[in-house]
Amino acid sequence: MLDEERWIMHGLPKDDPSCIKNVEELIYYINQVGFLPLFRSDIPGFSAEEHTAAEDWFSGDPQTDPWEWRKIIAAGGEIAYGKFFDNRAGFISREYLPAFVNYRRDGYDFDARWDDELAPVRSKKIMDLFSEDQTDRELYSFEVKKLAGFGPGGEKNFEGVVTRLQMQMYLCVRDFRRRKNKNGDEYGWGIAIYCLPEHIFGEEYVKSEYKEDPKESARKIVCRIKELYPDVTNRQIVRALGKSEYIPKR
């Protein structure tokens, strides 16, 4: 939370026995709960932020900094990472990934969504970069932006379109990598690498709940949240996950 020009993190004291202290513990926790926003959501306790030491964030030390851990987890290929929770970043375990895919895609592969005129042309331009013969493609965010024709004189709102594609579970973050100069030396900050979830987890597994009604996949996710947080309301769930016709507000 931004307060008087400072980011206030809502975490635990480092000496709290339940405080997650390294990336291995966070991976274990994500797999135990099934899915988890990176930052605090509308559901108290439902985030990596609230289970880690506030003082360790943004230190740049991969041993202790949860902001660095997200890079390690994304690159590990065992847990999906992207903007999956009300347009904000978070993690989905392998176990719950097919449920999120079926619920968020609403039974549509992207091409079918386009054919039914349910996808905007800006999304189409991005998804064409990951077409059937290039499903294993990994692209820097700046490459996606350029190749899809976003920028001055071209399409607008790149970040918004990419975020929407992640929310729909068509794209995820594969890694964060630094650029390389002509000599092959890395420089600058780590930049998001985008790919299809199918590239990491396999098409058959990612689509394994397609046979289910998307409402049932949504119900599975909601039931898991209510199991973890018995006092949560549907309104809180909608605010944490993002708007959905399959999750009633009351």
C-alpha cells in the first residue's frame, strides 16, 4: 500500500513461526493452498505478502526477498505465474491450473473465441505470435509489443491487453530475463518473458478440464477459498479473483 510516498508491506515479523522465510517454503505453501495472489487482496491472509517478512521485500536478495522469489518460481516451471487475480500478479499450482484455464477461458481456445467475435483485434495480434506452429515460443514483453504492432502510431494499451490475456489464462510469465548486448553480455533489469501455459505444462494437461462445465471449475476454486477462509463472502472472492458471471456477488 502506498502511504505518503512509501510502500507499506503487510507481512509478518521475521521471528513469527509461521513466517515464510525462503522460496522453497513459499513453493510448498502455494502447492498446499492451490493458488495465491502475490500482494494483499480483499481476503485477509490470502497473499504471499501477508505470509512473508515485510522488511525483506525489494531488498534484491534472492535468498530472502519475495519479490525475487516470483522470478525463481516463474522460471521453475512447476507453478504458473502471471496476472491472474483481478488483474494483479499471483501464483497457481499445477493442481489447480486446469480449473482456472477452463473457468477463465469459458470453454474457448483463443481461435474459437476470435471466430465467435468475442476477442478484440489487439488480443488477436498478440496471440498470433503464439500460433499453432509456434506454441513453444517464448518472447520478451518488449518483443511482443513490437511484433504485435503496439506503440507510437500503432495499437495502444499494450499492458492492459496483455493483462487481460493472462486473466483469461491464454498467456503466463515464463521467466524474467535481462537483455543481452551484441557480445552476449546481460544488462539492465529482468524483463518478463511471455508464453502459453501449454508450453510449460503441456497442452493435454492444461486443457484437461475442458470436458467440465466452466461453472463447475469456478465452483471448485470458490469452494477451495471458502475451505481456507470459512468467513469469506462471495463479494470478497469476486474482488480477489476478478469479476465473473460464474461467481455471484452475494
